[in-house]
Amino acid sequence: MEAWRRAGPLGAQDLELSIEEMLIRLDEFCAMMDMIRSETSLILDDRIPAIKPRVEEMNKIYCQVEKLESFVKMVGHHVSYLEEELIRAESDHMSFPRAISRVLAGAILPVFRQRNSKPGSAYELPTLYRTEDYFPASIRKT
């Protein structure tokens, strides 16, 4: 109180103004704390229970993805094993297809060539594809 009397009328007004400003700021702070408290209770009461089923769904999906990844790895391992076996089998039996192709090329193709290559015969279109049968001559010339 003595500081109040010594400060005089101007000092007392400054002190009152600063106290009023501090009370206004304290009131704003209390309003902000009430808003934060209400938002927190909204989050805890409404949002988190709504999120929980989604989290459980996502965990199930993650488990399925992990199972699929392990399945794909297993299939990839089996495919690579089968490819190795196929390459090994092809290399072991490659001489057999070559022998057959040589026999077929040597025996069948000359017979086929002799039958189709008659001396002096020209290739003729089959009667099916003659355009004269399907289109009149006046249409074709235009």
C-alpha cells in the first residue's frame, strides 16, 4: 500500500491498467484452456473409439499382405527351380529334336516340293476368290 501512496495518482493508474490487462489475459487463457479441455474430451470420447475398428481392419489387411508376400516368395522359388529343371532337361534332350528336324527336313520337304512344283504350271487363284463372280465389271473399273 505504501508503494501505492508514494507512486501518486499517475502511478496508481498505470498499476490499475496493468492489473486489468493481466486479468484480461488470464480470462483469455482460461477460455483457451476450456476450449482445449472440450476438444480433448471430444477426441477421447468420440474419435478414438471410431478409430479403433479401423485400426483392427488395417491390422487384418497387413496380415493378409504379409501372407501374400510369403506366398509370392514361395511361388518365385518354385518357378526358379522349375526353370532350372527345364533348362537342364532341354540341354539333356536337345540332340533329339535336332535329329527329328533333320529327318523331317530331309524326307518330307522334297516330296512336298516335287508335288507342288510342276514344270510349266503357273499359280492360279482358286475359283472362290475370283472377283468377276462377285462384282460386275462396271463397278471394278471405277
